[in-house]
Amino acid sequence: MSFFVLIAFAFLALAAALFFGPHFITYGPDGFRDLIRRGDARMISLFLVGAIILAILLPGQDPALISSV
């Protein structure tokens, strides 16, 4: 199970790198101020933060999902 969580973190990091990386390489650290002002970048960054929080919190809920019947 923890292996799948690590894979999820790797995919989330890859998604963030593919979305924010080219802008960072092109404009440098000053370009992040422009990204913060863009609505689509804010939406994607909030989605990535939410997905990371879910990846951290949900693996502990496994036993509640398995029924004993």
C-alpha cells in the first residue's frame, strides 16, 4: 500500500513539474509571481495540494472500507 502512495506522490510531482517547470525555466523565479496571478495556475496548484493531502490522509482509512461480512 505504501508503494502505491509513493507512486501517487511521484505522479503528482511529475504533474507539477510538467505544468510549472517550463514557465520556471523560461522566466526564472520572477515568473512565479505571474503564475500566482493566473487563475488556471491557481486552480491547478490547489488541485495538486488537495491531491497530496488526500494521498497523505486516505491510506489510513483502509480498514474502515473492508467489511467483515
